[in-house]
Amino acid sequence: MQEKYDVIVVGMGPSSIFCAYELIKLKKFKKVLLIDQGKRVEDRCCPIEKTKKCIHCKPMCNITNGFSGAGAFSDGKLSLYNPNDDDIHVGGNLHKYIGVPKTKELIDYTDKIYLEFGADKKLEGTEYQEEIAKISKRAEKDGVKLINIPIRHLGTEKSHEVYGRLEKYIEDNGIEMMFETSVTDLITENGEIKGVKTIPSKYMDENVGSGLVSAHEQSIYSDKVVLAVGRKGANWLVDMCNKHKIKTDTGIVDIGVRYELPDEVMKDVNKYMYEAKFTGRVGPFRDKVRTFCQNPSGFVSAEVYDNNLTLVNGHSYKERKSTNTNLALLVSHHFTHPFDKPIGYGRNVAQNLNDLGAGNIVVQRLGDIYRGKRTWDYELEKNSVVPTLKSAVAGDITFALGYRTMVALLEFIRAIDKVIEGFGHPDNLLYAPEIKFYSNKVIINEQFETNIKGLYSIGDGGGMTRGLMMASCSGIQMARNL
Ligand SMILES: Cc1cc2nc3c(=O)[nH]c(=O)nc-3n(C[C@H](O)[C@H](O)[C@H](O)COP(=O)(O)OP(=O)(O)OC[C@H]3O[C@@H](n4cnc5c(N)ncnc54)[C@H](O)[C@@H]3O)c2cc1C
């Protein structure tokens, strides 16, 4: 007999986990299946600590795949909201589907679940309102906006524990979880979803959607399939949209660098807010530039995507500390007619940077960019800011980042330097490529359903959210919609 489920969720990142949590609470469905190409959270580990360089784990990168998705090795900063603000500025577009008041309610609800499963009770960014207001005022003068919202910081090791408890809860409550299994295709019939095709990840040539048809393929059926594939699955999702005529809008791609500088420079901001979210449209092109994922006393990390594409990221532990702060500086790239391949564009930029670094992340000193030269290893050895990503290769990122991107980044650094003295110091480090891929935005209705009946899209992958809290909230709302 063919196996049939009430609901199948593809991916087990935060969006999927919280969808499962809420489905348990609602008790509407008996047979729910979650599928992920990666491992259980307790089996996920990144060997870079021992190997000192990324060994491109087979068949999948452990940083981005498996239970809790990209959340497992994330810094675990849960961005809440400012109760005095009547808009949501961080985490994507969920509020555009369900409205701001409902999104705030969902954040409160989801935050309580994180607390229930062991998140730190302390909220960053609530104490020093006067000092924050002063920084905000200084920033405004230079055309930069400071978004002031409270943050709950789990820390990388605590994120593992919190998600570990959620994994157990979901399993104990009868939801089936299929690990190390890649969904290769969707089964559709007359505009309706009927199920998914899977193969064990070990038979995948690292690349979901690579077209590898194998004897190991299995069909699993359901009239309700939720796609929660994250940025890791964005490329696969594009393939699925093309193949099954799932309607999309041209998405954006955020391209930039991971910026590393001394804690000493960032000490006020780190103390008052933990993470300062600056955004502005500086420079001639007026592209939106923003800071993202700030990690005080943190570590820069590398993560591997499809086709061995290596991207830079960052995180920080609760206990283990460096003396540097790292944060992403991202420029939003909106393309216009006739170009409609933002993911392809981002991949090309990333590929060029990977080639320049012989497969590694490239790092360059800010001062060298101003001087119009590459950075050499011996210069990095003597540099006052010591890189925390040991596998990064000294080089020249300006060979691969476009003029428009570079100008926006340098103008933004200059503007923030006026707010935080030392932000534009020549010894500060730029690592590239830092790229946030979102699938071409999947068009969904207010129930999160695509134009294929019974097929839904949530989380970062389809372009709805960007970040742990909002991805988690989208899962809760998905369960309620179902
Ligand atoms: C190093 C790092 C640090 C970060 N720090 C923060 C932070 O501090 N705060 C914050 O808000 N956000 C942070 N983020 C981003 C955050 O992790 C994501 O926004 C969030 O995890 C998105 O959740 P999601 O459920 O949409 O997708 P994901 O968490 O990406 O999960 C998607 C899952 O789908 C699986 N999958 C994909 N395709 C398939 C397929 N075809 N078949 C089977 N399985 C598939 C993947 O294996 C993955 O496990 C960080 C990310 C990284 C990588």
C-alpha cells in the first residue's frame, strides 16, 4: 500500500519545527512527516575546529542541514519587536501577509515557547534607552537609521540544546521525522500536490535537484505539502518552481561582506544593544545597505552550499569568547527587466570569490581596499585585528564584488564610522562572499498556499522570512492555517 500522510513538511529548520510544535498543540492531524536531508541535531558537528579548514562534509554541510536547519550553528539571536513601533523592520515579510498586530502576537507566543525550551530569560537592548537614543540621533545625521528592538540571545551552544529539546518533544508527540533524506521532486497532478519524491542523502551527489534519478527513489504521498527548505534549499526551490509552474516574483539577493573589528570599538553598542541594526541608502545608487547578525566576542565561520559554494557567516558562543566583533554588511540587489536571475547572479559572484581564494573565504583589510591593493598573509600576521576564521585566505575581494556593491559598502562604513569611532579603521577586516540567497519569491496567498493546491511555502527559502524568530513564527501560523 502507498504511504500517505496528512501533512508532509520538507525541511526541519525553525519554520518546520514550530509548524510541527503547533500541529501537536492543535491535535488536528494524526500522520505528520518531516523530512530533512541532514542529520539529527545531536549528530551535527562542524569539524573545522579540528581540521582548521573546511573539509566540505559529504554528503551535506552540517552547518546548514539537519534538525534546526541553519539555526543549529547560528548565533541564536531572536529578534523581537519594539512595542512603540507600529511596523516590523526586521526578519522579512511575514507581517505583509498577516498584519503587524498579529505578527507581534505571534512573536510573543513563539518567544514563550523558546523560553519554555530553555532560552535565556535575559533580553538585550531594553536597559540603556537613553544611550541608544543618542546613538540613533548621531546615525540619523549621516542618513543611517538605527532599528532598536530587543534581542534574546541563545548563543551557538545553547541553540543546540534548545533545538535538541524541541526535537525530543516533537518525536515524543508522534510526529515522524525522516533524516538524511533529500526531497528530489514534487508530485503534482492537475494543479494539485500529491506528494514528494525522496532519496537517501548519501546517494545525492551533494546537490539536491541535480537530476540524479536513482533506483533508491521513493514516493511519499500527501495532499498537503509544506516547503520549509531555507536558504539552503533556495536553489532547489527555483528548479521546482520552474518545473511545476509554481508562480514566483523576481526576488532579491543580498551581497556583501562579513566585517570584523575589535570588541573595543564596538563596546558601547555591544553593551547597550548586543546587536545594532543599522540601515541606510548611502552612496550614488541609493541601494539599501544594512548590518545583520552582529556577534560580539564572536567568530567568523564558513558554510558550504550546493555545488561546494563556500559562504562566510558568523556566530558567538555564550561561554567561549574572542576579542573581535563580527557583523554582516549587506547590500540589497534588486534587478530590473529583462534580468530575472538574482540567485544566478549571486552564485557567480560567490564562485568568483571562491576561485580567488582557491575554494576558501577571501579576507582583505579595509585599508588595503583604500590603497588599491590586495592583502598579503604576512600583512595579516602583523595586523592589529587578528582574523578569527583561520581558513580565510588573504587576497583582493574587489576583483569579484561589483563596483556598485563596493561603493555602497565603503560609503556605509564611512557613515557608521561617524557614529562609532574606529568602525572605519584600516586594519578592520572584510571577508567575502557573504551572500543571502532567497529563492525567487514564491507567490503565496494569505494561507501561505502557492498556486498549486495544497502546496505551501514558509520560512526563508521562499523569500517570506529572514531570521530565526520570523521563520519560527511563519511555522506556527502555517499550522494554524492548515
Ligand atoms: C551561521 C549562521 C548564523 C545565523 N545567525 C542568526 C541569528 O543570530 N539570528 C537570526 O535571526 N538568524 C540567524 N541565522 C539565519 C537563521 O538561521 C535562518 O533565518 C533560519 O534558520 C531560517 O529557518 P528556515 O526554517 O526557513 O530554514 P533553514 O533553517 O535553512 O532550514 C531548512 C532545512 O531544509 C532542509 N532542506 C533544504 N532543501 C531540502 C530538500 N530538498 N530535501 C530535504 N531537506 C531539505 C535543509 O537541510 C535545512 O535543514 C543564521 C544562519 C547561519 C547559517
